[in-house]
Amino acid sequence: MHGRRNMRVIVPVLVVALVSGFVVGLLISVYLPVVQVAPVAGQLYLGDKVISGVPGIAAGESEIVYHISDGILSLEERRYEGSVDFDGGERLAEIVLGLGVHALQGSDKPYAGHPDLFRRRYARLLDTALDMGERVVAVNIPWLNWVEEKVPRGERWNGIIAEEAGRRGVCVVDAWAVMWACGMGCISEDGYHPSPLGYELIAREAEKCR
């Protein structure tokens, strides 16, 4: 993959100066950079397996990570892998983020239990993705038959996702709303993961961000 190329073009410039009543013309050369627009790579899905099973969500490359902190680190490490020349101006065509489920479960590391901490982490995740992708899509935390006490936290966490994404112009796939409206008919036999219908409804919601 070719990175951004910087070339110098010599442009003659006539500088006219008035000296003691005489007009003097000086021909000098100015070097102007010409930047070749770098190509972009394909789509990257970064997030939980729960969302990666949605048809069309992970159409390109998938990297399964469960924790927001690991998602940030994974993106930052890509700068040094060499497959995409980010420093040279290349960007991924699209980055889809499917993180947050484990923060709701209380298993994120370290646990983002305070709303302000969750906000700071998710904001950094968005900023990192936006710096590396031409387009970023965020999938919020889906309703997955959560126990009753986790529902208010899930709604609050998703409110934070919506606010931080909205400030940055990032489209949010509202997986929570479609799963909540469908109820247990969209939960698989294991009592946790989406059923085929649940995946289909999330996929339809994702199309709104295309």
C-alpha cells in the first residue's frame, strides 16, 4: 500500500519592490508541497463477539476485544504494525465499535463503574478511532436479558455513548432499543446472546448508519 507522497514543485514568483523611486523585479523560486491523497484500507470491526455475529456488522476485518481499554490499546498498536501508513495519511475506510457490554457486566478492566470514568474511556475510544478511520460507527450496548438492577445502568451507559458519539458526528446503532422492544423472543436458548431474530433486528438498525 502506498503512503502519502510529498513532492516539491518549483514555482517562479515575481516579487516587485519599490526602491528609491525605481521598480525592481526579482525572480525567485518557491517550493510548494504537492500531496498525493493516500488510499484507505477496508473495514475494521473492533469489539465483543456478541455484536460481531450480526450480519453485515463485521463485513471486513474483525478483532475481538471485550474491554474498552483493550480496544483503545488495539487501535493504538495498529500504528506500529505497518499494514496501514497512518502517519503518512492513510486511514481505514470504516471502524465499527461494538464495546461496552463488559463495562455493564462489571467485568471491564479496570471496572468503569463510575459514569464519569466510563465517559472518559469511551470518549478516548471514539477519538482514537476517528483519528484512524474515515468513518466510525458505534454499536451501543444491547439489551441481553439483563437482571433488573443492570437495566438503569445500561440505559445510562448508552446515554453516555449517544452523547459522546453525537458530539463527534458518529452514528450510533441502537441495539438496546430493538432488543428491548423484542424481548425474550430475540434472546437465544442460552438466555444471554441474541437469537437469529435478534441479530436480524440489530442488522436492520445498523443499516440506518450506512
